[in-house]
Amino acid sequence: MDVTPQEDKDSLSELDWQRLRSLAPATTVDAQRKMRLENLVSSVIQDMTKPRSNRSDDDQ
Amino acid sequence: MTSKSLKRWQDLCQVAAHRGVQLLLGFSTPLVDPRHWDGLWVNHPATGAGIALSSALNLQSAIWVLAHELGHEFTCDPSLPAAKAHITNEENQKRWGQGRVRERDEEQANLWAAQELITPDEWRQVEKMFPASLQDMARFLELPVAAALWRARAEQQQRPAGLVGTVSLDTKAQVMLSKPIKGEGGHQNLLRRIQLGQKGKVLRLQREDFDRMREYLVKTRGGYCARYRAIMECALEAIHAAGGPLAFFRPSR
């Protein structure tokens, strides 16, 4: 049985995400550190969503 | 977006902020379809801890995945190398919804997440309302069924062993339970254990077996389901009459 209500099945829109971001406490992280994190996350996601045999680190 | 969901969301974001975990909410990256991943927790000396949630999530999944990734932050072994990453995708979400995990880290994160999202009082209330259905609990809680399943697992770990309840079986349940059990496996083992507790129309049902049936009803289709449902319907009547599962399952004498 699918437990997700029909109205909640769709992905959140960018407007929804903006609202959710606004509910998170503001952080004091500097822009450079945030950019480093975004780059790291992008690279990890690209690597971890590759087929397993093509990953740079198969332990993850 | 209901107030219940938004409150859960805000609470999780507060936990992340307090812990110093950066959040990348509704994140997407070039070359990767956002539907191919759900969430990611990383911890690296150059960036500190961070959690990214895919832009393709719906609200319930976003809450559960954020809680799960935070679970890594709180349960990951600090003696491991400093750079760590755990990714969540649709495939392992589906497995978790059926109570299956491959790695201990993921199990620990799920247990942490479920307990963070669902307080003991809330769990007692929802289990009393819907003792036999994890799906109904999840619907009421406005969370994915995985959250209810892992909250139940967390409860099982803290509960003393040997709790038993007495169920009066109707004719249908007696017939279903007396059907021959062929082969070996999880269903067969469970049904054989339940059969051992049956004497005529009286069934002494172990709490562990009740919990197992409840999980199987989430992930099983077909013949075994009909047997579980027949037993569950009788158990449900007795549980409601006792005032809920906490009052119904008592230490075995």
C-alpha cells in the first residue's frame, strides 16, 4: 500500500524549497567554505551515482 | 505542507544548525538526474559536515532523508577516517521501507532518524491508534512507512523479551493457521512459531511475532498475507479491548 498522500507525491517545487530553506536557521558559514562544500557534494554525487565498477572509491 | 510536517522540518534544521552541519536543500548538480539520488551526508576536513537533499524529493521524503542523513552525523564511528560520505537513493529507500539494510551504518542512521522524528509519547499514541498497521501509522504521522517501521524496530530493541498476549481466534483464523506450512524461510518459521502457541481457538501470541507479522504485512503479497491478516484481525480486537499493545502484551508467566 502506498502511504504517501496523493497531493504529496510530486517533487517539491523550487518555491517549496525556498520556503523550506527559509525555515532553516541562518548559518554563519563563509561563502568560500559553502562553495567548497557544494563542489565536494557535486563530485561525490557524480561519483556515487556512477555504475559501481566506474567509481573512484568503491568503499562508499 | 501541513503544520505537523513543517514543525518536523524546522526541528531537524535546528538540530543540524546546533551541530554545525551545513544544509544544501533542494540541491542539484549538472550531469546527474536528481531522481538518481535522494540525500548525501559528507564530512571532510576542508568543509566540515554537510547534508545535501535532492531537488527531486517530496516533502515526506525530504523530512525522512534529512533525518536519516543527520543520523549519520550522530552515529558515524568517529574513529573512521575523517572524510566520509553516505548517499541515499530510491533503491535503498525502498529496502528500508521493508526493513532491509545492508550496512550497519545505515541501520544506525535509520534508528536514530526514526527516534528523532517520533517521540516516545507520539509513538505510544500512534501505536495505540493503529496497532496492526505500519502504513496507517505512517499516514497519520505524515512520514514514509520506513519511519514507522524503524521506530518500531527501535522500540523492539528497548523492550524486554518474552511479552505475550492471549488472542481468541475466530473460525477463519483457526482454518488459516492450521494450513500446512511448506518449505523453509522467514514466513514459514514465523508461522510455525505462531502455530506452537495455538491451542484450539486460543493463541498465545509473542510480541516479537506480532511485530514480525506487522512488518511482513508491509512488504508481502499473496497467500501468507491472508494468514497474517486473519490472525491480525483477531489480535487487533483483543488489543483494542485491552487498551492498546502496551497493556495487551505482558510478561509471560
